[in-house]
Amino acid sequence: MLFENFNHTKNGYCAGVALSLLGLIAIVLLNGCSADYDTLGVSDYRNLEEISFAEQDGSSMVYSAEHSMEFDFVAPPESLETWDSLTVENIDLSHFASLYLVDDKIKEFPEDSLEFDSLAEKVSYSKSALKPGDKIRVPSSHVVYVVVVSESGKKSIWKLILNVPESEKSSSSVKNATSSSSAKKTSSSSAKKATSSSSAKSATSSSSAKSAASSSSAGNSSGKSSSSSLGSSSSKDGKPVESSSSVANESLGSSDSVSESPAPRILSLSIAGKSAEFDEDRKTFHVDDLDFRTDLTSIELSEMELSEGATANVEVGESYDFGAGIQVTVTNANDESETYTVKAGYQLPGSNFNSWKGDDVTPDSIWGNANTILTTTEKITSGSMIGAKIQTSSALTKTASGSLYTAVFNPKGVGTLSMASSSTWPDGNELLDFGKPFNARPEFMEVKFSYEGKGDSCDIYILLENRTGDKNVNRKSSDVNKLVASAWFRSTKADNSGRENPDVVSVSAPDENGMRTLRLKLQYGVPLAGSPIENSSTFNTKLESSNKSAINNGLVQGSGDEPVTHIRVVFASSADGNHYKGTKGAILVIDEMKLIY
């Protein structure tokens, strides 16, 4: 018997064919993932897991995607009007990394993860690293910025929101203070924000002094971040070091001068008759389950309940472009306002992986694999879960990596003898037509998964495209396919303890079925530095095969603002498959993929 292989790759994926010329065995090696190689040398890791203070009340709230943390503090002793400094109790960050206070004033804190890195590289910071026992001064804005510096010098910036209370005595005296005297004291009463965000119904009243701590928290209504920075850490005697930035005077008028009015809030909202979920961290109302391929550019706002006396800049019964998302500003009688993002989208059919026809996920108009030759993707039932088991196999020492994707395998009907030639098909991805029509703009992708790689790596990723044509199998030379957004997970371990994946927001602990929940944040525009997309064939626009049936799936970089026309989602169990490398028995199990808008 003579066996040959063909390489089938896309974005670092491969497929191969081990073929018996006698026609007894025909095996297509499925898509694999690019290898996960950890380079030796100094560490680039710069993750800030948590920081805590001695005066803290309860646990800190960590918003990883927004690079922010929020802290509540116990009431100060009677001898103090408010906490003017705080004591660092614990710092949890990457090994070999250090944490510093930012010296510069930050006029506007970014929301885009790429801009975090850009800002972190620009700011100046204290000479001494923060350590437990150091004291930091509380600025009038109640916002502190810190930067994590890796062993290699790479930086990551974070915003710390300090909800600092006043003593009871101080609170009453501030209410009666004149404008001139109040300018000499920092009031933090307005930093007491509404905390019942999950229902968005227990809105609190805002004081007439709007603190920057409230306005700079995730998703603030004005869209402006407070200007605040601190110099270095405490001096040797433990006294807090003065901030290098100026502290803005705050003036509180008489409590009688402005009548109390409920803080402006959206209490509930529906789009096209479907109730929206509220995400407090992002100040976003989103509907994720409209009918597949609904025209998102014109959808009716079907219901909206506001806090008492509030008005909004949109009207129930009118239609809006909820695909791109709109900004809804709610204003109360005191002219206080709160701005929310309202967005909508839909799911890919069959993405819960509960519906199967044999060993194929249905509808097969969305999901594909190469099971017609070798079954490496199949239904799995475990406990309460029904999902997809994707396994790396082998034939005569050759790797066959399992995969599941939004693609069509071999749509041009290339014969198995031709596919078996790796010289004819150096890139087996050119045998697939990747991508399915799709027009939504999700912010996150979640999927439940488990992985036993035995030293191998898996790939889980999503790409949003803008195409001038439809199917790549019919792609013309004049057609242009642009990358609009991407998110990518590649790891040797399910707990994400292998390579650094900048698109990963979180990986949960295993549930009762042994499945973790992975959340990826889509990066619109240029991918984040260090994303596995860098080591893939995503941007290969020149065909490697001279065969007339080869399919060009290559993308060029878009700005991120283009309309979305297609989606690629890929799950693969094995690494470096395009070089016929992988580990037999590496198993990726997936279930309940969800797009979040």
C-alpha cells in the first residue's frame, strides 16, 4: 500500500488524506490548529488579577474586559471625615510583573482593548513599585490609575474606582456647608452609586455634586473619564505621597437649592417584542435571540420603562439600527443624565449542538466537517449535556485532526487521488469554502468546552468578514474579503494556563459535566498584539496550489467599521496540523456556543 497526505489548512488548520491506492481506505485529515509554542526568556505576562485594601468593605469587583476594578470601603472612624488615604493590603498579578501608580492625568479612559495597550505605553508612572503596606492618597475624583509592567517591559493599564464613604458626622456637616468651605473638602457622597444593576430597577438619587468616581465607572452616561493620577507609593514612614496631578475643587451647593429627583434609569426594554438583558459593566441593554438573519438595521423599539419623571432621546414604536447599536440617553428633572448602549443580534442555528443527523451537526447548511471520509467529529452525551466531540486520530503515523466549522468541505468535488497529493495541495484549506452569510456585530462569543490535549493545542476562534462577493468557491479576482473582527483562543490546557490569549475575557471552573465556559471578546479592526491569528494563514491571499479547483479564503485587514457579511467559526482539536503534527487522542468537546451583543 502506498499512502500520501494532503495538507488542509486555514488560519493554521490542516487536513490531510491517507489514501490506499487499492481503494480500501480513504481518510481525510481534518483541520488542526497551529502549534502552541511558548518562547523562553523574559516574561511578557502582565495580568492584574486583584488588588485589595485594608479599609475595604467586601470583595473588589473586577471588570477584566474594561480593565477596571471597583471597591467599596467601610465608614471611616469618627476622627476622620472620609478616608483621605488607603492602605494596600494585597496585590495579585503575574509572576515577575510589578505594579506602579500612574503619574499622568488621564483625560479619557479607553473602552477598546487595543487602546489600553497604546495608552499604557504612553503614560509615565512612579519610580517605586506598589507593595502591600503602602498607602495611596484618595484623589477628589475617587479614581486611581495603575500600570502593570511585565518582566520584559510590556505594560497594561487599569482604572481603580474607589467608592469612599464619609463619616456620619461629616455627611451632615457637608450638607450645610457653604460653597467656599465645601471647596476645601472632598465630598464622596456622590460616589455612592446604584448597586442593583442586574435588574436596573432600584435606582438611587444622585446628589447635586457629581463625583468623577460615579461618572467614570464602566459605561458612564457622559462617556467621559475623570482626570486623575497619583505619583509614587508611600514614603518610608508610611505617609501617603502627594499626587503629581492637581486635585480639582468641588463645590456643593445647599441641599435645599435642588429638589431631589430619582436618578435617570432605563428599568426595562424590549426590541421586536423580546425582552433585553441588562449588562451593568457595559451599561448595555442587549437582545441576543432575534430570528436568524433578521434585518438589524431597522427594528422596532417595542417597550421601554423609565424611572419616574425621566425622558429619553428615543421613542417606543420607532425603528432603529440596533445591529450597530444606538446610544440612548435618559434625563431626569434635575438635568442629570445616563447613557446606555442598546444593541441586538441573533444566534447561529444549531449552535447549541443538540441537533444531529448521524455524526453531523444540523443544520448542515451552517456547520460542516470532513466526516464523509473519516469520522473525527461526533455527537457526545454526558450527564445533562449534548455536544460535539472533536478528536485527533491517525493513520499510519499521519495526523488526522478533528474539526467543526462554518464551512463546506470540498465543494468542487476534487477526487481523493488528487487530494492525496501534498505537492498538488500544499495548503489543504484551499479545498474548503469558509464562511456563512451573517450580518450581526456581536461583542462576545461564549462556548462551553473541555480539552484533553496530551501536550497538543486546540483552536477556538471567530472571524467576521466583509465580502464583495458571496461564496469563496465563486470568488472573482476583483472580489475583496476584509477582516472586520476576530477573537481567538489557543491553548494546550483548558484553563488557559498555556500561552497568553489577549482575546480571552474569562475561563470558568469546570461545571458538573466537566465543561468550562470560555468567553472571548471580539476585536473590531486590527487584531490585538499576540493574538494567535498572527500565526495563522488568515491573511494569505495568494493560492499555494496551482490546481484550478483551489479556493481562496484569504482576508485583508479591514478597519472594523465595515458592514459584516459573513462569519467563520472554527473548533479544532489538534495543533500544527498543517505540518502533519498532532497528538492522537487529543479531544476537544464543545457545547452551547452563544453570541452576546
